[in-house]
Amino acid sequence: MVTPARDREAIDQAIVRGSDLLKQGKVADAQRAFRQALDIDPENQKIMALLGLTHFRANELDAARPIYEELVELAPTDASHRLNLGLVYLKLNDAERAINSLEASRSLDPSQGRAVSYLGLAYARAGRYAEAFRSFLMAGQNELATEIEVNLTQTERDGILAQLGRPPGGPIAKAPEPMVARKSIKAPAEPRTKPPGAPPKRSPDPSPPSSSAIAIQMTGSGSIQIVKPEHSSPEITIEPEPATNITASQRFVLSSRETTELQARSQAVPVAIQSSRLSQAVASVVPASTSAARTMSGAYAARALSEIATEELIRPDDSADAFEIEVNGALLIRVTDRVLTRLEGVHVTGGDLSYEVATRRSRGHQTDEQFERPMHVVSGKGYLIAMPPKDQRFSAVQLDDDILYLREDLIFAFESTLRWENGNVPGLRGKVHVVQFRGDGALALRLARPLTRVKLPPSGLVFVDAERLAGWIGRVIPRAVVSPLGGPLGTTCVECTGEGIVLVEPAPEGSHAVMARSEPPPPHAGRLEPLEPAPLPDPEPASSEVAPEVADFAADLTAFNAA
């Protein structure tokens, strides 16, 4: 049986072999190499993207379409896959789907300048000339904008130019010679979204260049570069026929069947027609490149900047969630009113925020006592991005009218919508600070490892090493007791009774200490009873002498569990 390591090696070799074949123009051989790799790993996105490029290069668009559609399903936040799918739809004359894909790509990656230009082509093909005109101007494609502006009213044209901060004189300083020469053209009263009823006939010569006449070259990184033919478009001349003239952009939008039918009904004089700039632009679209393939030595070539810009991209404005754990492990904290958070590891902020040191709360009132490790009240509207230390990770929890107790040092941030109180585990003389949370809201934890959750057995006991107790959920009653001599727990442990779940922090790496131990309830008095608290090296005060904050927290805890 082939081992996973050998599988990865075979996949890398297939990618290198297929990429080399594609550069040599051996498209069919490259496709076979990529399909062999997909037989090993059917959902490998890098291989699927390379296979899609081979079909795009061979103009096998019907074969490329399902590949890119599957890539979008597998990686819905990858802007490059949506861009390439939009280009396939565009070349297949499916304008609306092309628009949807290209708009989604631009939304995911606003830095994609090409998506704006390609959107203009898709808008034009769909007859949405105002949007096409605006997109071409934004992309700097002034010649394409000039070609379709005849389809706009003067009001639409000037309005778009004003939105973009351009003078009403036109998109470029000097308009080029018109693609269509006419005796007189009247500006339409409204934008034309349908072709006129009877355009002039086409002359059989010269025929427009087909998409196969476009030269396609491979770059060193494996991306496709499509080169336009080195020729200029001759003028299109149309004899006087004012009621039936068809513009170059309208001809671009019409399918060949529709154009033929319209021309067959026309009685106009045959004219000489050549492919428009828009048609050439569609034929010259270039897909986004895939990740750089490994070389035979195992090294990697340079990665595309667009890939680096979009991979693991943090988007503060994409959601209203208070806390968001990013793919790279960073914690995104969104502030809309107030959030209590630590500032350790926060190196990026945005918006209008103010900061003040937070203090502990007891019995519904703020105290002057700060948290053991400082926390801050962050107010305003904006966001913070915290990076975790290399040995820790963030975790977020949402409370829905719940009650949760957590050890104070594990808490990184929480929403001010939560009701909270500070306290201590009874019997530990303030050595384990705990925060009680109630109500609705979210909080973020910073942990070395995920917490272990132990369910309390019915009417049973759970003993937890005092240093490893992280908190609890439900009607749990904790109290400090002395661990049995020679047992696996530390010097002091916490006895948990009641109903609920005990949260335990795993021991550090390399430690073999037992974190928790469960015992059934004693069946009768003659059997071994759980150990009662014994005098510690520094004796505990009597119950009447318990520190006020401990007594308050214990009283609240007892009252809650008795409710």
C-alpha cells in the first residue's frame, strides 16, 4: 500500500511534469499528468486549478467550467477561482453568470484591478452599458469606454463622469476616430439595451479573427498569458441607413445567430466589418495564476502577489461578530460600544477607540482592585487584532442566557453585554481568581491547549488539581481539600459536587500529573469518606474569618446552586 508520504511525492512530481508539458504547449499530455495526480488526491485545489488552466488554454471552455465551479464550492473565499470562473462564463457568452462571479471576486479581493475591467466586458455583453462605461473608466480602459458611450444618454454619461471626478468633456482628452462612420447619428433618448430591428448586412470579407488566432504563452510561474494579434482594427463603414444602423458594441452583445437573422431581414447595402475592440478584449482575457508548483528539487517558485494578498486575509468589515478567530490564529475584536480585553499581542487597531484600565467587580459594584494581569475597557467603534504567542491559541465562546465560571487568567476579552462578577474558589485563600459570566454575549479565551471537559457523575465527586481547574458550567459546588498522601494530584485539590461540567486545563507539555479524578458517592458511613479539609502549612481562617471577597463569592455561589 502506498504511504501518504509517497502519495505527496507522486503528486508533486505530477504537478512539475504537467507544468513543464504545459509550458511546452503539450496540453493533452499536461492534462493526463494532472488527472493522474487527481486520481491520488481528487480534491487537491492546486491540481484542479492547473487542470482548469489547461482546458482554458485549449479553448475547451465546457470542460473548464465544471472544474472552476467545483473549485468555488471547495474554496468559496478564494477570489482567483471566482475570477477564472467568471472569465469562462464570459467566453461562453453567459453574461449574467459572468457578472455574478466577477462581482463576487472583486468583493473578496478589492485589489483585483483586472476584475473591474472584465466586469466592464460582462456588463457590455449583458447590455448594461452604464455599468460597463463606469467600469471601463475605473480600469483605465478609455478606448472601450468611448466605444460604448453612444449607448448612453447625455445625462447618464455626465453623471458617471461626475461620480468619478472627471470633466464632462469625455473619458479621454481626445476621442479616437469612431469605429462606425455615419452621416448623422442622433443620441437615443434612453440607453439602448436591445438592438434595433434591422441592421445592415455583413460583407463576407474580411472575417473577424477567431479566438484560436490569439497566441497563448505560459509564464515562468505557470500562469497563462494570452497575447493579442499584432494588427489594428480597420474602420467599419456603413452606408447611409439611419434607421437600421447597429453599433460595434451592440454587435458584440448579440449572438452570431441573432446577428445573422437581423442581417437577413435588412435591406441595407453590404458593409465591411471587422471585430471590435470589445470582442478582442474578451478573446484576450487572462485567468489568475495558480500557486507556484514545486520544482524537481522540491523548491518553490515565486507566488503570485494576488494569491499572497488574498490568502488568510483579515476583513474587519465583513461581519458584525464581536470575536472572530482567523485562519492564521489571530483574534479579531470588533468594538461597537464597549469590550473588556487585554492588550497583550494587539499590534493592529482601527476606528475611533478609547482605553481605560478595567477593575474587578464584586456584588454588582466596581472596586478599585485591578485584574491580576491588566484588562482594559475599550470604548467606541472600531476593531483590534491580537496575535497569539507561539505556544498559545485563541478560542471564542457564545453565551445564550447561560452561566459560566472561568479562571481569570484564561480570559482574554468579553463583551460588556455580559453580566460578570469576580471571586475566588472557596478555601484557596484567593489563590485561584474566578470570573462568573451570565446572560447573552461572547468571550474569548487564550489557551495553551483546548480545555478538557469532565461531566459530574450523578451525586458523585470529581477531584481536580487546584492548579489545573479552569472553571465549570452548571450547578457545580467547588471547595478546596487536601489531596491524599501519595496520590496523583498536587498538594491541594478542588472537590466538585453537584450537577454540571468541570473545565480542566491540560498539564503543560512533558508533565505526567493527573488533572482530575472521579469517585462515586460513599454508600454508607462505614466506608471511606472523602477527605475533609486539613490544616495547610499556612492554616485557613475559620469560616467566620473568611476574607470578605471569598465569603461574598461563596455566598453567591451557594445561593445560585440552591435556587
